[in-house]
Amino acid sequence: MTLKRLVLFTDTWVPQVNGVARTLDRLIHECHRRGIETLVLTPEDGSRRADGVARWPARPFWAYPQLRMATPSMKRARGILQAFAPDLVHIATPFGVGLSGRQAARALGLPLVSSYHTHFTAYLRHYGLQGLDAISWPFLRWFHNGGTRTFAPTRIVADELASHGFAGTRVWGRGIDTARFAPAHRSQALRATLGADDDCCVVLYVGRLAPEKGIDVAMTAMAPLLAAHPDRLRFVLVGDGPAEERLRASAPAGTVFAGRREGEALAEYYASADVFLFPSTTETFGNVVLEAMASGLCVVSHNSGPTTEFAHRGTACPVDVRQPDALRRAITSVFLDVPVRRAIADAGRREAQQRGWAVIWDALFAEYEVVLDEACTLALSA
């Protein structure tokens, strides 16, 4: 059976800047390229109305005001699904909108898949919600097992989900546009605005400024290096988020907060840096790590978890990013040893060049077709 109409339920969507929203936006664009009609259901966030996107009333999430949460409404979701008549329903988040879509799709007997984008269980301790840890995995297992597939971004994550009883796990990988993210976008003019000449090493972080991202540890590691090399080192953070005010207040001299950047401006920041520092341990993939590798940066990231499927020793500088001293030593080594830094960066660039989107999309849409064929067979045998 050929996929002609798809509905996506997600509690995060562009113009929000995070890996989930950007990945889902790419998915919808790929659907359109393949001639598939789509409808996105997502919370209202004050942005302009867009074709193919239906917004639900929502309010800011108290622990993370940049995110907005919608009250579940199976009735609303059911009405929308009946009117649109999709071939397939894809649920991306387990909150208000996602819950509504899950329940409505099941009630209507529509083919249903989900994708796992965020390690919510790992986030709990960063927001003072440790008490929910005991119920988080059972809830997520119930939520995702409501469909026939759970797509994970890496094999490591897929295996972890399977170990927790998730059924039908498949890998939906992530690709990179190596023309958009490339060393060619390096800008001496931008480096000058950062106070960085040719002898200065720019250490870059890109992502949300949020508690779960490990930025406090990164600042602890960077502080003595910035103090010892005030003219040869800069720490640049691109992004915004709930921890920004606190981080600004504690940032050591030599730290630059560049704010939120997108498109060509983001690509320019990547290419104009020298080292990419990613201190997070809560990722399910790490899109920004792959973007940094494609941009020709030497990556310093965690030595275990999903990012190691592509950012491993040789293509990156893996280290236990939870330990400030170990992180400081790793940064020092690539800061002072330029040939090693460039060798790692070159290897990372070659790794990224092997991860184009075409193969990834073909695999995902082939799995969509399998799901539809299975649903058709089941309906005929009923």
C-alpha cells in the first residue's frame, strides 16, 4: 500500500529550535517531496499560521517556559483524523498532543507508529522530578507500544528501548547536509567579532541553554583555561534556554553568548570555530555533534551513549564529560596540539560525509510501507 496522507502529532515544532523540531520539519519536507499530503498537530506558540499545521491551545511548561503544553483532547484529535482520513499516524511526543493522537488513532483503528526522540528519564533529575523516575519507563513503554513501530535514532537507543520492553523498535537514523554545514562557511569577519585572531582557538557549544545539557561542567572545565590563555582562547555558546540568565551570571571572562542562530548564520558559527564542546549525556542522537563534524571541527563529547556511533575515538575526542578535570584535560590537548586537532577534525568530516539523508529517508519510508501492508493484511483477515 502506498502512503498518500500522513498525520504527525508532536508537542514541539518549528520555529522552536531543538533537534526534535528540526528533524520533524525535515520529515514533513521529505513527505512533500515525495508527493505525500501531511497535517501536523502541535501546541499553539504564538507563531504565524502555516498551511498544513493545526495549533492547539497551550500554556508554558512551568519547568521549561520555552515549551508549551496542550491539554489532551481525544475528541478533538478524533475529529481531525476523521476529517483528514490519513493512511498513517505518526506520534513524536508522549505529552498532551501526542497522547491525544495516540488514543484517537487507536480508537479509529488507524495504522500508528511513534518515534523516540528524548531521554525523558534522564531529564528528570535536572528538573527536580526524580520522584517520577519509577513510573517513567512503564508509562513510556505503554505509550509507544500503542503503535506497531517505535523508531529510535540510533541502534544503541533502539536496543535500550527493547531492553525495557518496547516492541517493534526500528532505527530511523539522522543525516547531515554537508553542503550547508561545511568548512567553506568559515568567516574571519565573524571570528573578529568574537575577539579571535588566527592564533586564537574558538571552542563552540550549540544547543539549548538548559540544566540537562551539562554546560555548568563545561564552564568549570573552561574557566582556568580561559584565565590562563585570555588572548588565545574563546568559549562561544550559541542558543537560548531556561538556564541562560544563570549561566551568564557565572560565566568566566572569555565566554561569549551569541544567542539563537539559524540557517546560514548557524553554519557560519560552526565553521568559524575550531573545537566543538558538547558536554551533554542525555542525548538520543546529538544532531549538533554531526553538524559540527561536517563543519570541520574537532569534537569533544561524551565517551559513551548514542553519539559514540559516529563521534568515537579517531573521529572525535571522547571523554567523560561529567568530570570537569577530565574534560579540561581533553580540551587542553586539542587546544595546544593543532596537528592532532586538525587530524581529528578531518576524520570527523569524512565520517559526516558518509551520512547523507537520502539513504535514511528511503529506509524510513520503506518501513512506513511495511506498516501499511501489515495493516491491510490484518484488515483483510479480520
